[in-house]
Amino acid sequence: MRLVTWNINSIRLRMGLLRQLTSVMAPDMICLQEIKVDDPLFPLADCQELGYPHVAFSGMKGYNGVAILSKLPFEDVTSLSRCGRDDRRHLAVKLAGGVQVHSLYIPAGGDIPDPEQNDKFAHKLDFLRDMAAWCAATIGPEDKVIIAGDFNVAPLENDVWSHKQMVKVVSHTPAEVELLERFQASADFVDAMRHFVPPSEKLFTWWSYRSPDWQKNDRGRRLDHVWVTPALRAGLRSTLVAREARSWTQPSDHVPVMVDLDL
């Protein structure tokens, strides 16, 4: 199975780019984040015309929202609330054979890395704690689970352009990294990207719109992730970060991440 995760930053605005992605990468499943559309206006027919008859979505007007497009049928679809908020950040589907695929959008957390001064950062930390507790309570050692999405945390030193300059910047602070590690340990998740790309190598999936020349400056962060449970580790085959997508017309600031695996 070929899975792609992408923070599309408005599915209706970038339907043409989604079409381009499906043509170039030909994924079997696509996990989308920040679809930014209320459910009644979701472009279901357009997604199905791309070759994905099975589509699940959980959206809201103007921001957030997650979706899963699939060539494989779903046996079950669940939209999950975190931290007591129905802000459409977590969608799960079950495939034949019991494999679960989750599209997850963790809060960005604002600009101030202090939960006392910044409610958005406090919410992000609570969200990470909630995910860790939920996974520990619901995922067993034999379960086949894929969690993919925009986690908004770059945990490793080479997941950011400069560890020294980013360590006090939201997305790479010790508090976030510690809680993401707790979340990862909750079900012993395997980081599918770093399974193939060693931690000694730089690896980014996001470049700010504020950078006048993102390729020259290359001040990126790895905010997008694909994790699998140990039961799927042996099936991992390859990964790819589609950097070229950052240069598409009207691009998202995130690029698609692809993982090939045998289920």
C-alpha cells in the first residue's frame, strides 16, 4: 500500500494540486489535514473522480478539518474529539483485516512557548497528553495502526534547520518534544520516515511562506509524520518527501510525505 499524508491548507483551493499529487505519486490512500471546509461543502465528487471511491471527512468552516481518501474500502469510520473540543483534528478508518489508518492534525500552538501565557500552547500540550493516554488505552501490541498527519512538532535536532536557534521556538521546544516522545512510546510507534532516513540527516516537510526563497534558505522543519505500530514495522518498504510540491503554483507550506508498506 502507498500512503501519502499532506497538510493541504484548503482542499477546495488546492484541488488542482491534489489532482497533480495523485497523478504523480499514485497513492492508495491519502490522509489530508487542514481541509478548511464544512462537511456539506466538501468536494466529495471531485475526490471520487480522482480514483478514490472511499472518502471520509470531518471538517469545519475556515480552519482545521481532516480527511482520508482511499482506493480500499472502509469497514468503519470514526471522528474523534480530543481535550473535550470538537475541532475536527482526528479521523480514523478501519480497513479489511483490521488495519487502522488515522489522519491527525495536532494544534500548532501559537507563538509563545509558555502555557501560562498562551492558551494555544497549553491546548497543544494537552492534546499531546490526550493522544498518549488514548493510544495507551486503546492500541494493543498486535494491533496494526498507522497514524499520519501534521503533528506540528519537529522532535529531532535534524528535523529543524538549526537546533540551537529553534530550541525555544514553538514546534521544537523541549516540552513539546517530550510529550511527542511520550505519545510515540504509548504504543511503541515506529517513525516510518526515520526508519529509512537516519537521524544524522536533515529532513524537512514544511517551509514558511515568509521565506522569500525557501529553497536557497532551506529553513525547514519536519512537522509531518507517519507512524506505524510494531506489527507493521516489517512491512515498511520506502519513504519519500515530495519537496518539489513546495514549488507548485499556490502551494501549501507543507509538502506530501509518502510511505510504501506491505500490510
